[in-house]
Amino acid sequence: MNTNSTDFACLVTGFLTDYLPHHRCYSRNTILSYRDTLKLFLRFLKEEKETSPNSFYIKDFKRELVIEFLEWYRNNGAGITAANQRLAALKAFSDYAQLEHIEYIAPLQNVSGIRAKKAAPKEVSFLTVEQMSSLINSPDVNSHTGFRHRVILTLLYDSGCRVQELCDITIADISLGSVATVRLHGKGNKYRTVVIADATAKLVENYLSRYRSYAVGTDFLITNRYHRKIDRDGISYIIKKYVDAIRQKDATFPEHVHCHMFRHSRAMHLYRNGMPLPLVSEWLGHAQINTTREFYANADTEMKRKAINVASYVIDIT
């Protein structure tokens, strides 16, 4: 360790490289989320406090500063749920720092005691079947790039995977037998296998035979244009590219389509087509069915209420 590093810098390194992966056995995605929170915190220090990491010490990591950071984060467009996730990461870091620097346990306990704000029930955003069909069929499959983009959008929808799960799919995770499946590496280092449609299986099979015939089982299914593993930002860019193109012809098409909306849309479409909520929950990889019920059953009820109110113009209440 650099002898010029501050105690805060040393704690961040130990937290991310030793404590979380080896003592808490957290998944790589969780560690990346915690890392991004600390990066945001350092950005806040630099932009708002004009403080560099070289001059920030653990004694300066106080409750008032963390609350100010959360307010800054929300003022920059983050929602309450996102801010609460950042708070959880900073509280975990504070708990770790208390063990390593017990002399600062009192102010660090004040950080750990910050209460999360109560968020309003989250509204689920999803596309209609027609909108989703228009989006995933937008890429031109006559080019390598277009074919790859079609596979990305189709798998993101048909498998209901999270965006990181899509990035992590390897060739060996794809099974194109009589019942085609894809194996997903989800939250909590858990795996689940989901069935994909025959049309999706055919698309993936053609993609593999045309462009990945020399790939081995450990290679990632989806790569970027530099033949490296694609990341979340790359997939978000691809989605935005085709959404913008559709909106040039159809201004009514939703402007903000994010990666998770594919998952929401697929689950909602399955639910509306008669798949019971317990099966939807299992398919999504939710640990608790209440999570599924809260999002999809309530969202569908709200949709029905809006439809009823729109149709009520025939009722004269005067």
C-alpha cells in the first residue's frame, strides 16, 4: 500500500477487494454497485466540496456529509429508491470502518444510523406487445452489427433477464435442444434456467453459425464491436439508438426505454396471457413472490382502472 494513501483510501481498497468478496462473499455485481457508490461520493467531494481523495480522511466521513451527499445525488435526478441504495452501501462501508478504526466508532455509528427515506410505490413501466415487437425487430439482420443487435434485444425481452445477466451469458449457457433454454447468472450468485421461444432459439442458432462458429463454451455470447464482453452502457446505447429511430417516425413511442423495461414488459405480457404469478415470480428469479405481486398485479390493476375511467365518458353524471 502506498504510504502516502490516506486511511480513507486504504479502507476503500480493503472494503472492495477483501471484506466484501472474501468475508461477506458478495457477488461481483453487488461489489460493483458498492464501488460505484464510493465513486459517486468521491465525485461529490471533488465537485461540491473541492476536496480530493488525497486529502480526505476517515475522521471526515461524518453523518452530516453523507446526508449532504444524498441530497446532492437526489438533486441531480436520482429517485428515493436509488438514493436509499447508495445509502445502504455507505452504511455498509461505515460498519466495516468501525471495525478497522475503532477510535472513530462514535461518528461512524452516526453514519450507520441514518434512516432511509420512505419511497412511494414504484410504478412499473412497460411496452405493449406491438411496441416491443417494433423495437426488437428494428435492427437490420443483413449486417453483422444489426444481427448482433437483434439478438441482444430479442434475448433481453424473451428471457426476461437483467441486463448484467445478459452480459454474462456464455456460449455454454445456451442450449438449443428440443426445448431451447438459456442459463442466467442472477443476483446472490444464483443460477436459473429459462425457456426461450423457438423463434429466439433459431435467431441465436443462426447468429452462432454465422458469426461465432469458432467460439468456445467459455466465450461470452454477446461481444461489442471490439470483440470484448459487452457491458451495460453498451446495451443501453443500442436500445437508445433504435428507440430514437422509431420516434423519428412515431412521436408517440415512449422516449425513455431502459434495459429493465424489457424484463418488465415480458413479465407483464406473460401475466396477461395467463401465466400464474408464482410461475412469473420463479421465471423472473424473484426470491419472494410478494415482489412479483407488488409490481405486476398492482400495475395491471392500475391499468384496468385507467381503462375503465377512459371508457366512462358514456356515463352521464350531471
